[in-house]
Amino acid sequence: MTNFQSLGLSDTLLRAVESEGYTIPTPVQQQSIPPLLDGRDVLGVAQTGTGKTAAFALPVLQIMERNKTHGKRFIRALILSPTRELAAQIEDRFAAYSVHMDIRHRVIFGGVSQKPQVRALQKGLDILVATPGRLLDLIGQGHIDLSRVEFFVLDEADRMLDMGFIRDIEKVLKLLPDNRQNLLFSATMPKSIAKLAGSFLHDAVMVDVSPEEMTVDRIEQKIMFLRKPDKRRLLAQLIQDHQVECGLVFTRTKHGANRLVKQLGQSDIAAVAIHGNKSQGARTKALAGFKDGSIPILVATDIASRGIDVEGITHVFNYDLPNEPESYVHRIGRTARAGRSGIAYAFCDESESGYLVGIQQLIGMEIPVDSQHPFHFPGAIPKPGQKPGKVKGQSGSRRDSRNKNSRQHQRGQNQRRPRGESTPNQRRQGGGRQNNQSNHGGGRQGNSNRRRNTNRSRNERSPR
Ligand code: AMP
């Protein structure tokens, strides 16, 4: 069995890894660390939760220690991350792994005073972890020199592009010296990322850790069809029935997150919201309360949730289905961390059935339906052959006829399946469940190619 020693890590780093309690390297670590130690560029398809931070941080630290520099410190490694939370967590990992080394690292991001960041930069740093906006801001003010960077890491590249950071990345790339080692990590590999990777990686080793294999198989997923106004009642009921102590709820909008926190409060459920409109202080406080267990429910938008790495999340609620299917995989991957299992509920109202179609195509399976709740609404079930994406223009009467059709089609579909032939979902689970109904939406046995193709078309179509 592979252990950290066999990957070629130094004793100093092995000690640090041991203190962190890691015994077996994760697949992304096993595949990335040796080529990185050999000086190769790496293109990693891996999401947060797979151990990818250590996969790049450990070799970067080892090479830095091997080639010590003298005199005033300069930025030798630059790690770009899309969100403040993820950036802070990456820096925290560097701190843990470099505990026995003479390495100075620092994270910089917007939304907080730049003064302490500038002071740290002036004192000299070896490793800088940054979000693009504040990085370029401080470069513009003459506080940052990237001309001697030896390692450039672009983390969560797909999210970077989704968030519109492509121009910023291009600007940063122009400031880096030619001779450097590059790493790019992305949860998905749409065409736009492949193009970006091709523009700055040289002869890169591709490391592919499929999210389904890493986490999704350990997560019990359920889809619940209901009317939009019933969502908050069902959520409160599930939280209370399951006595959820560590649950993450996703809404599509910041406003929706705030409103939901108030509504949960009316049911005596303590919750906090985390999203981009909150100050950094409020975000840190909300996350701290959630991490220490004093607040059982965190309500988040997709972007704010990036990089939230809280062990022990037992339930993820897709209160609103994401309009980008790959966000569903990111969301449910917040649970089932570190080898545990978890439950992911998804609510689907009538306007979201097309999003469900896209999600099921992406993950290559039909999500089991739980209809045993008081708000079950068959009208929200996708129609046979329904296309992925937004459901357009529904009037009341069309809604009604849709409901009937859905029911009929659903029955028809089930009848058409030959007796004894299971759904793709049942096959994955080794048998059917009593509560499971088939739901339409292109559920099928997945493979990673198919998943990426779907990602590509959606990402290409709707950059945010
Ligand atoms: P990441 O994907 O880098 O965000 O890591 C997810 C979590 O896994 C973090 O809490 C890490 O501390 C933890 N982790 C990373 N590598 C290992 C490992 N080899 N064994 C156990 N836990 C790990």
C-alpha cells in the first residue's frame, strides 16, 4: 500500500503530515506528488475534499527547502484561489505542513484592510496565497513583485472562470517569469479550462480524480418534488425530524439565504448565512459559529461556499437546485468528508425540473425520489425528454396539464421498462428502494467523459 514515505517526501514533511493524522495519501496526492517533486507541471481534475491542497503544497514546500535561498525573502510560490475562504484554508494548510520549516507564508484577499497585508509583504514572504482582485490591487500599488516566482498554482480554475477572473489570471500570468513550475487544479475540465491550461502548462502530467468516485458514492442522495412555497416548511421539518446538528443549506441567491435564515428562526432553528454581501468579519464569525457547533445550520450561496471545509457536515440541503449542474456535485461534496458518509437532499419545484435534468445527466444517474413527505408535488417531476436548463413561461393552466402529463409519463416510463430491469440508479445501489420512483431527466450510467462534455457545454454557454 502506498504511504507518504514511498512518495519521496522528506522527513521534515513526513513529520508534519503525521502530526496532521494523515496515514494514507489520497489518490490525488499519490498521483501528483511524485511528478511535482520531479519538477513536472501538473493538471489536476479534483475538487475540494480530495486532499488536493496537500497534493500541491507538500511538493512545493519540499522543493523550496531543497533549493534554499539567502538574503531577503521573495515570493517563490504564488497560489491563486477564487474565494477568500478557500484562500484562507490553503494558507492554513501551508502553515500546518511547513511547521518544521523556515518558511514565511501569507494570505491576501479583499474585503479587509490591506495594511497588515502590505506590512507582511514588506517584511518578505516565501509563499503568497491570494484572490485575484486584491493581488492585482497590491501589484498596482507596487507592493508585490512576482518576477522570481518558481511555482504558480491556479486552484479551482473552473470556478475562477465562472466568477469572471479570466482577464485577471491573464494579467498575472504576464507578470510571472518564464522559468517556473505550474499547477492547475479544477473540479471540471470544460473546453475553456483546457484552453487556459494549454496556454501556460508545459508538458503537464494529467491527474484525474473523478468526484463521483471520491465522494458521491458515499453520499445518500434524495430528490423531493414540491411547490416553491412549501420548501421552507419541508426544510424545517427535515431539520427537526433528523435533529440535524451540522447541516449546510444552499440557496441560489444572497437575498434568499438571508430570508431563509429568518424563516428558520421562526421555527426555532438557529442558522446563519454566508454569502458575498457579508463583510469578511461577518463571514468569518458565521463560519466559526458553524464550525464550533454553536450554530447547527449554515445557509450559503455557491460562491461563498467554495472551499468551506468543515468536517462532520451530515446533511446538505439543495434548497434551490443550482442552475449549473456541476455546482450540485460541489455542494453535495461538502458532506461525506474524510471517508464519512452523508445525506444530500435536493428540493425541486416546478421551475427547476430542467436543472434536475442537467444534474442527472452530469452525474450519470437518477437521484432517488423521496415522495413520502407531506408536500410531494408530482407537477415538479421532469417530463420525459425534457431538455436540461431553465423551464420557460409557465401559465397556471399549462402547469396543470403538465402535472397530469408528468404523472402519466411517469407511469408509462415505468411500465415500459421490462420487468426485472433496474434503473441505472438501482444498479448502482445494488437494488431498488421502496420510496424511489423513477424520475426523468436522462439519468444513465455515467462516465467521466460524458460528465465533462456536459460541463463543457454548460460552462461555455453561461459564463457568469
Ligand atoms: P482539500 O481537498 O485539500 O481541501 O482537503 C480536504 C481535507 O482532507 C482537509 O481537511 C485535509 O486536512 C484532509 N486531508 C488531506 N489529505 C489527507 C490524507 N492523506 N488523509 C486524511 N486527511 C487528509
